[in-house]
Amino acid sequence: MGRDLGYWKAKMDGLGPLDQQLHGRDLAAAPSPKVTASLRREIVTTDIDEAASRLGTTPSSINGTLANFLPFRTSVDPKELVHDFLAKLQDHFWDETENGLDDIYSIAGLSRETHDNRILFLSQPFEPVAKDDPNDRYRWLVMAKSKVLMYQPYAMVVEVSNSLGDRHILKVMYDDTILDLVVAESIADCIVALVEVLTDANTANLALEEL
């Protein structure tokens, strides 16, 4: 048994219908969401490593693939300083890996049918391969006659991956029967703007409300 489940009971306390809405769309109303559309943005991240170190959020080394499908919920205090808020988020991320979903739903008194995951965030930290890499064709194996099409079972998937040069690629993928391009573009714009603000050397000691 990992962390005291009282931690999760407090975290999930007070969830209501509004917590299952995104831009006015009720995510819980979709019984079987699936990603059917996407958009892509390139983000210039020249100073991101320096910013992460300055803000005290440089992650520990991770060997292999990292996936966390647990719910992530935290409070936001407008008076809190940016670096304190980011440090808290990183601490919460590592703290929240000690219990399984079944135990979390049970202690929170929630049903996975009504409060199942609808949004997924993916970080792909792998180094990209240049288009002229002579070994690139050996990296993938295509199965002959494969006709399997697998949809990602979420209303929205936000993915950030490394790109060549000082850049990252942001993808916002979504179920276009629940969300539309206007919403996806708004979310992408907010993420890009937030990265620009947080990598600014002058923001570390600002309160969140000043951003």
C-alpha cells in the first residue's frame, strides 16, 4: 500500500458537474469518446532547460517510457509565486504515483463510469531523428495486411514532443463530436503563451495573478 488514501479523498473531494466540463462541453456526457481530429503547433523553446533549472522544476532522469493515467487535480492560489506553484505541481506529480485507480475511485466514492478519464497529457521526451538519418528505415516494422485502426479513447489528448533544434511540437488531438477546432486552437494558444511566460527570466518571483 502506498500513500495514505486519505490524500486522495481530500484531493477528489468536492468534484461536481462543472469539473467535468471543458469550454462549456460536458465531457462526461460522451460514453465512448475517441480522438478524430488534431492540430499541431511548433513552440520555440530555446531557454526552456535554463528556465526549468531556474524555477526548480528540472525533472529527475527517467529511463524508458513514463505514463501516468492517474487524475491530476490541484488548487490555484492567485497570490502564490510562480516558482512555488511549479515546484508544488512537480511534487504532486511524483506523490500521485503510489496508489492504483481502483483504490482511488473507491476512497473518493466515485464511479469510473461517470468520472472516467476524458483528457490525457503525453510527454514524449525522446530525441527526434533527422529526416536524412540512414538508419531511420530500420526503426519501424510495418505488419503486412494490417487493417487494425485504434482510436485514442479520450475527448482530448495533449501531446508535447521534442523536435529538431530548440523547438518542441505541441499536438492537440480531440473528438470532433465533443469539441471543435475553435476550442482546440484556444487551448493550444494558451499552452504556447504559458510556455513563453514561464521561460521568461523575469517571471519566477511573480505571483500567478500577475502573469
